[in-house]
Amino acid sequence: VAKEKAHKLVEEQDVIEASYPVLVEGRLAARRVAVLFVGSNDQPFAFAVGQAVRDAGGRVTRSRALRVPIDPAAIEKKLAAVPALAGYVGDAQLGNLGRDLGRELVQGRETPLWDALSGVLVEEQSGAPLLVADGVVVLRTAAPQQGPTAVFLAGLYAGLATAGVPAVGVEGAEADASAVPVFARARLSTVDGIETPPGRLALVLLLAGGEPGNYGVAQTATDGILPPLEPLSAGG
């Protein structure tokens, strides 16, 4: 039975790979996507995400790579220097801080928390912070975190998940320590195998508003390879 399932999976992936260009075309037309790395920017995965978005007619409008583990003392010092942000001071507020940073990343325009904390939180950044994002993708390239950083990241993921746009956690097909369970607890949709055509198509479908869930080609894909394929409307 396992052998039959594996054979069927390979067949499905072959079909998806062959039809990928047609299936993604126009699904993200004119949409802007923000990308967040938890850990250093991973160029192959960044390319895979960017390629999927471009193939579907969208663009990555901004990208940030977070320095983890976080330094709570340095964060507190930066926040304390801005009276309007004093309510975020203290370890008890790390979850709320992460949540509101997640929402700021998506909503753009005014980003007082990112402005105050980029020097201690951000390892690398690019793109325009002012434009509202139509979707957000998060990749964890660092090892699983503990303590204050884990609390902060749980808040951050929850903020992305509740920012009002499709939010997707992605990873490679052979991640050493899968982030999917952590992303799923925060109610992010997930895609594994982002470096494969099925993974890229699943990401595009989710960013286009597809059925939330856990998709891809590995065991973490509990909802199958792809969200249900909906035809594009006549207007695109």
C-alpha cells in the first residue's frame, strides 16, 4: 500500500510540474507579497518564493531577515527611548510586541515598532515599507528557539496570521527540524517542498486566497499536495 501511495504521489507531482505554468498564470496579478525570514536570508528559498510570486504575476514588495535569538535587554532599551512604545517594555509584553510587529510588516505605511527596533532585530532588509502587502510568507531558517525568543516568535506568527491577508509558512521538502507544527499552532497555512513545482503552486494558490491548510510533498502536508484549484474569474 505504501508503495502504491508513493507511486501515486510521484505521478501527481509529474502532472503538476507539467501544468504548473498554466495553473499559476495571473493568479497573483498586481499583488504585493512581504517575505519574512526568521534567521538569515536563505538565497535558494528566497529565489523559490520570489519565482512563484513572479510566475503568478505578483511581486515581492519587501523582505526582512530577523536576528535570532532576540536580545530582550537591547529591545527594552530601544523601546524605553520612545515614550509612545513604553507599553511594550518588559518580558511579559514580548508576545504582544511580536504580534504587532507581524501586523505592521503586512500593513506597511506607519511602522513605529520596526522603525525603533530594526537596529537590534533585523539582520537584512530590502524593499518598500510603505505599501500594504496583499500576502505574507514566513520562512524559519534558524534552529527552533526557546525562552523569550519562542514567546516573541509565537506572537509574531499570530500577528501575521491575523493581519487580514493570506499568511503562509514555508520550508524545504527535507527540513532538519520542521517549523510546520509551530506555524500551524499560530494558524498559518503551510507549504513544504517550496523548492518544487507543487510547493510553489501550493504557495501561489494560498496567497491567492485558497483553502487554508497544510500542503506540500512531505509528511507534514496533512491536507494533501495542493489546495482545491479554483478557476480564475474572467476579470483575472
